[in-house]
Amino acid sequence: MASTKTSHVQVLGFGATDTGRVRDHNEDNFYCDTRTGVFAVADGMGGHAGGETASRLAVEAVSQVFTNGRPDKEISDIFRIDNSNGEFSHVRLLMLQAFAQANTNIIRFALENPHLHGMGTTLTAMAFEGYTIHFAHVGDSRAYILRNGELRQLSEDHSLVYQHVKAGLLTEEQARNSMFRNIIIRSVGTEPELTVDSWSFEAQNGDIFLLCSDGLTNMVMDPELREALLNSPFHDLTSELIHRANEHGGDDNISVVVLKVGEGAEIEGVQTPVAAGPDESTRPRIRLNELQEEEVDTLGGTAIKTPGDVKPTEPKPPKAPAKKPARRSKKAAPKAKPARKRKKPKK
């Protein structure tokens, strides 16, 4: 195998997770590997066992795909991404395949364990390829960058309240206090069809990246996040952010991964399997939308059986929320039930 590293880049990274002050169990998981330059945060949903299991399966899929340099053969056969023009690098393709692997693994595990039916997870991940970082994101965990003293959110929340903020129906303050704030409209492992936000970003020495679950961002607002990232010793940053979330109430699990570019160990890169030569039977079949800053990549069809030549589709509108969602439990927006047919009265 050969390394995908195209230029020397050093990254210092740390990750941590905490149950918080309200819950009695932790449904979050994270992945932090400075050797390969791959990092992820997942926030599970579906009850005590379900949420923890879904988030664990998600980060395990990321670890497996990037450690092996390929997904399971079945995933390779199912999710064939059109790269005939060589537009997507090996690392970029691996990131999308890792999300497909996670989605399939969670769905299948739930089918084998019916008491876990309905479990799912957010998943926000990034992988270095030299100074180019490839991101993929589903749910309401977040990715941030601090550059030149300015904090910027790179990801978009796939939550019901965020859609209302975008539509001008709620202010950000109202969204933070909404009883619907834990309802997400996209998650990994709840539907066979998965839509992933995917984009690439050029890093610079001195950049600080933050991946986190909403247990941090619901408690610590962006101005305070910026102040902490600017002024806290980097080695203590994960514990400092978790401490601040708990000081503000700690009403959810808190997971944090922080990275600093230009310090720490040099990334070895993701291992690339040596190609055996062109094979028409493995030509990619799924096309992706290519945008400059941010794009929506539709890994369409089904995670079990995908039809050939699936064209990218626009993201689906948010589904209607339940009337009485639980305040302290993250939930996917439920499906609307079909209307019942009325029987005609007999004459």
C-alpha cells in the first residue's frame, strides 16, 4: 500500500467525551487519529442502548474504512461513485464510502436486534490529504474553524429549528430555547437512502478545527467558543470546553475533537490499496454534485441494493415533527402516516 500524503503537514489533535450533568449515560462517540489524519464525532439517538450503539458503529465504520484504505467489498459494489474523470481523490471517496458503510452497518444491526429499531446517529468527519481537508456531515453535530482570530461554522445543522431559522420563522435565540431543538431531519442509520453534505477545504498552518456534538453548542455560544479557543492552552482545550458546557447546565452528552495545523506529529496519510488494473465491472455508477465550497452528495437508492446510474437529487424538505417530542432526547423527524380510506356507506 502507498500513502496518499501529497505534502508534509503536521497536526496536533485531542478528543474527549463526557456524560454531562443531567443524563446518566453517554450516547456520543468520537474518533481522533493523527496518524492517518482522520477525525469524527457522532451523537447517537434511540434510547440508552440504541444511541450509544449507533454512534459507536458510525465511528467504527470510519475507523475501519480509513485504516483498511477501503470499505467492505459489498459497500464498494453497492455505492459506486462516478469518478471516471478522476475528479475525486482516494481520500474523498473513502469519506463518502465510510458514511455509506456506517449507514448500512447501523440499519443491519437494528434489523438483527429489533429492540434497537429506530436508532441512528449524527456523524461529522474530516480527513486530511496534505493541506486539503475533506469533510462529510449528517445531523446537528458541528465543524468549526478558527483562523486569524475569527470563528466560522463550516457545517450546517440538519435540524428542524435550523430550517425555521433559515426561513426567518425563528431567531437563533428562539431556536436555542425551542422545545423542538432536538429534532433532526437527517441522520445516519435511520433510512436506507442517505444524503451527505460533503466539501473540501484548504487548511493553513495555525488553523484550529473543532468537531463537537450539540451538547457543547447548546450550552456554549459561539462568542464564548471563540474566546476559549483563542485563550486556553491547546493541550487543555477539550477539558476546558467540556467544563464550560457543564458549568452552563450540561444537559446533554458533550463530545469534542480539537485539531491544530502546523504543530504535533506529521500525518502519515491514509493507505491506498495498489490498483490491480481497470475493471469495467467496478466502474462507479453513482454521480455526485460537485460544488466549490459546499455540496450535497446524494448516496441515493438504498444501502442494500442501489439501481444503476442514480442521478443526484435535491435534499428532501424537512418532515413534520411529532406534536410532543421529548425535550432531552434527540429524535429523527417521524414519517407522516398515510390517510385512511373511508368506506362508502351501503345503500
